[in-house]
Amino acid sequence: MLSCDICGETISSEPDMKAHLTVHMENEVICPFCKLSGVNYDEMCFHIETAHFEQNELERNFERINTIQYGTSDNRKDSSLQCRADINSSVHSACASNQPKISAQSLPEDGTLKHKDFYSENLTESRKFLKSTERQSDRTKIKESIYETMYSPPECPFCEKIEDNSQDMETHVKTKHADLLDTPLEGVNRVQCSRDLELAQQLQQEEDRKRRSEESRQEMEEFQKLQRQYGLDNSGGYKQQQLRNMEIEVNRGRMHPSEFHRRKADMMESLAIGVDDGKTKTSGIMEALYTYYQNAATDVRRVWLSAGVDHFHSSFGDKGWGCGYRNFQMLLSSLLQNDAYDDSLKGMSVPCIPKIQSMIEDAWKEGFDPQGASQLNNRLQGTKAWIGACEIYTLLTSLRIKCRIVDFHKSTGPLGTHPRLFEWILSYYASEREGSPKAVCTSKPPIYLQHQGHSRTVVGIEERKNRTLCLLVFDPGCPSREMQKLLKQDMEVSSLKQLRKFVGNLKHKQYQIVAVEGVLSSEEKIARRQASQVFTAEKIP
């Protein structure tokens, strides 16, 4: 029985041992110089001869050793193969049993198996040669494997310490010289990352600064635009605008200087007494309309008209911003003609615009609508500030006039229309619809109508033959010369065009109305003042 020195397996015969050793050789071929594996023996030989030419000189020396040992040239090839196999076997000596391995080519041709003796003799000669070719014997020991003998033990590039193998050297460098190897690179990376981050932050900060600056500029422009639009830009009020526009008229030759001075004197007197000078007023229109609907208007089934009301239009002093004040003058002109409101108004005349501004400021001082007062900086006099439904409600309530705000905050019909607004106004004027005459003069005051950017006064409503509704509206933007056409004995249908507003004509997103409903007691006035601390409106729908 024979025992394999490579794996320790027991083999029954010499041929079987030879075959067994051949399997070891074929399965364990690994390059002794770069540890290439997974190829057959011939491929490995080609690899070593081409990739490791200088190291291959060692193999040729082995061939000479084996030739001398065998003494014949016929065995030279086998000796070379055996030597190569020994190289491969020695590389694998670190595996498993750590026993020296031998290739099948080392078996003598006579069939006798004395592989231990042969291995000893061959290894002895090899070691002698390797020792003679070792160049750094003063720094390392000769290892028992040919692979380890071919290379000098690794030397630390920082402290020249020598380790047994590259793995130990790698561990040594990483642990002992981390500050020299890893840290500088990490430090460079950290510095670079820090610089990149700093640059990115600077760019972001610059971008944010520019964005904020642009937003601030846009906000300021929008604010100034709104200030100009709502008359809060400290450019003066009614008096300043009136004088400036009259001067322009004189410079353009459309007003004589004497006319300028006359109008200026009238304005100063009006402002002094707080009463409108009446130069933009047109009276008698409601009576003319009543007559027209009784005798003509064949396309109208019924019409309901408010109590008498005068039309006021904008002048040089309030053009572009005074519509709210002019509509209040219209509403007040109707209340002053109604005896039911004498106690509240106490013989008041229609005030001029600066006086109306002063009256609203007084209502704020009483405690009405503090939020609205704050939005307008608690000041209207000397400005061109717009007013809306809230200011009209505040002023009327402070005068003990009972009124309500109704907010038609969204469309209730197709194509953005507001049929519910028309229905509400019809209900306000027409308490009785069936059986009433064609034209009805009611005792109801006109209705203040507000939408974005403008306001008007509703003075009546038509019910057409086709059952559609049409509002009759006084617009402060319509000059006196147009309104006076309605006073003609033979009023033309075309003259009513400026008054009529059908459902399809009112398509703003939102409308608010202020409707007068009577007189307040002193206690009711106090209660409404308290309620105005948080201003709310009735919403439809």
C-alpha cells in the first residue's frame, strides 16, 4: 500500500498512484509569480514564458539540474515538466496539509516509486540554486517555497520595516502609517468638499439675494401701483387734483384763465362749507323715466323704480377714483328726499367729497370697522383713496341708517353670470308683482352696487316681455350731457342704453350691494358698531 504525501490518501498500486498524482497536477496549476489559476498546464507554461520571462530563467536552471541528476538528454523534457510541476506544487504547499507536493513527471521510468527520496534530492539541489541566486539575503530568510524565494519580503515604504507577506505589510501600513497614507487623501477630499460646499453656499446665497431683491422690487412696484390706484401715494386729494387738471385745461387752451379762477373760487367755497357745488348733478331723471315707461317701452312688461335720486358724475377733482363717493352722493340724495330719514340726517345737504372723507374718518374714530380703517391708514382726507361697500355701510350706520351688505361672491349662472343678483334686486323693489301697474315708483332708496374696480347705483329693474330681467343703473362715469338726454320730452330708446344692464352684461367674479332698509335706534347703532369689529357680510349663494 502506498500513501500520497499531498493529500494522505492510501493508494493500492504504483500505476494508481501515478494517475492519482496526475489529478493533483492538473487541478492545482497556479502561476507561482502572479497566482493566475483556472487554466491547464500548457496554457500555464505559455503564460509563464511570455508574462514572466525573467523569472522563467529559473526554470531553465531547474532543467539543467534535472538533466545532471538523470544524466540523459532523453529525460530533459520530462525533467522540465517535473520542475514546472514542482513549482506549482510548492505554490500550493500553503494549502490544507502543508505537505510538499510532487508531480507525476517526477516518477522514474523503471516503475519503482521512491517519491520521498526523489523529492528530497530534487528539493536539496533546488534550494542550493535558489540560495545562490537570492539578492537580498541580508534582509530576509530563504523560504521553503519557491514562490516566496522568488520575491523579497515586502518592505514598508515609510519605516523600512519588513513583513513576511504582503497582507501583513498592508495591515502594518494601514495601522502604523494611516496618517501618512489615508489621512492626507481624506484630508484633501475633505478640503475639496469643504471648498465645493462653500462655493455652492455662496452661489445659493447670491441667488437667494437676487431673488429677494427682485421680489422686493416687484412687491414695491406692485405696492406703489396699488398706492397710486387707491390714492394712498401722498400725491394729494380732491383739491390738488382739481387745481392741477384745471391748469392743464388752461395750458391746452380749453379753459379761459378767467373760468379757471371762477371755478377755483367756487371749489374753495364748497370745501369750506363741506357741501357739493352741484356742478356734476343731474336731477329729475326718475320722473322722466316713469313717464317714459307709462307711455312707451312696448318691450317692457313691468318696471319698478326707486325713490327719486339725483345723478352725480366725476369731476376734475375725483376722476379715476371718486366713483364710491359719487354713488354715496346719489344714495344720500334719495334719502334726503324721503321724510322717513329726516331724524337721522337732520337736514343734511349732499356733502362734497372731502367732507365725505371726513365723515368716514369720524365713523372710524367712533369704533366702526377698525380693520378697514387700518388698511387705509385711518386717513382719507387729502388722499385719492378708493372706498367700497364696507365704507358705505360704515358711514350709513354711523348716521343711524339701517342697511345691509350682501355679497354675491361667485357666479350663479352660465358663462360667469349672476342671475341670483337680479332676482334679489327684483325682490327688493317688487313686493307685489302680479296685478301691479306697468310702471311702479317705489319708496325704496337706490342700491349701491360694487364690483372690482368700479361701483354704480341701481335705480330700478325691468321685467321684459320675455320674462328676462334688466337693471337700470346710474354710472358716475357717465357725464351730465349724456344723462340730460333722458330729460327730453320725447326720450329715445337709444338714450336708455346707457342705463340698461342685462344678465349677460354683469360678469365680474364678485358683486357686493349695500341696501338701505330703514332707520336704526341708538341701541341698534351701538350693537352694529360692536359687530363691525369683525366685519362679515351676508353671502349668496
